[in-house]
Amino acid sequence: MAKADKSIKTVSKAASVKPLKVASAKSPAPASKASPARSAMMKAITNKAAPDAADDMPVIALDLPPGKLSPAMTAYFKKCQDKLGFVPNVLLAYAFDNTKLETFAALYNDLMLGESGLSKLEREMIAVAVSSQNRCYYCLTAHGAAVRQYSGNPLLGEHLVMNYRVARLNKRQRAMLDFAVKLTASPWSVEEADRERLRRAAFTDRDIWDISAIVGFFNMSNRVASATDMRPNAAYHKQAR
């Protein structure tokens, strides 16, 4: 995988699924004579024939040819392929410009995987709550899957995608997500009382910085994903169900 286009072609090939072929000895009956049961059956077959991965190609709606990956990013793509079984489409979307790709990946890894007083699950919960507020299809799909995986609770993932307020959250989690959503929806209204509520929920001032940085990152990422019609990898839909 020495070049970006080779990496992208490999992932695209792996993601593609051939349509299901349905053999039939006879032509289907005319619509006017088809029974309701047969009509329902044919509709089910037609829906089943659609490839699962059709929704994630092309990755974005912009025509941006892949650039040349640096050795570091080539290795990073290979690590994703080996560990996840695919390269996240958000990385493929940024691969037209290696500098932008490296910057995005470095910031993401620092915020979501680096040292922090926030657990990885809490960081993913913030990502989903913010993305739900912004109705970002890509991030809700990808990070909803991450919440399901880290928590071992598919219901929590669904609650956060739909409306975090219906989830059975503890005081710390609820304060964290209330702050994240307020900072997303009306950042000008955040004041000392909001920060103090986080402190009472056992967040340090460094934690408050991390929460705010994650909120800022996903508001940016949500908008880029929505502007470019970024499509999440089909594999996310089935993870940790």
C-alpha cells in the first residue's frame, strides 16, 4: 500500500458487495393479478438484493482525486485495515491532501485516544450527543457504533443518537452532555454557572477544557461531513448490536 490510490482502491474493493441474484423459473405475474402476499414477497426480495455497501460509495460528493500519502499515513491506513478490517471513510475523504489528513488524524487521536481525565466512552458519548444536535449522519453512525462497543450497551448507543435525555445516565454523564449540547446549540450562553455544574459533577478544569475541545472538534467535523455528504462505512451499522 505504497500509494494513496492503492489504499483507497483496496478499501473500496473490500467494501463492495455484489448484488444478490434471485433465480426465477418464470416471469413474475402481472401487477394487476399479483396477490398481496406475492407483492410483499417480491418487494422483500428486491430490497434484499440491494448491496449493503451501496450507501458508502462514493465517500463524498466532491470530486477530489487522492493525493500521495506520506509513509506515516500509509502505515496508519494499513493499521486501520488490519485492526478494523477497513479504513474509515473520513480518512479516505481527507486523503486528497496529506497535510490535512495528518492534521485531522493527529487532532482526533489526541482528543479521543490521548491522555485525559475523560474515559474513552465519555469522549464518544460527547461525540454522539453533539452529532445528534447537528444531525450528522456520518458521525452518528460511526460514533454511535463506538458507544455501543465501549459501553457494551447497544441501547445506550441508540438513546444518545436519538435523544440523550432519555438515557439512564449518572449525574456526571448528564452534566457532561448537557454542557456539550449547550456549547453546540448556543455557545454564547455558556457562563460560569455551567462550568461550576461540571465541577460539582467531579470534573476538573482540565476535564472541562477536554470536553470543550471535543465539542469544538465534532462541530467542525459534523459540518464538513454534512457539506460534503460524507458517507459512513457500511460496517459501522452492524457493529456491537
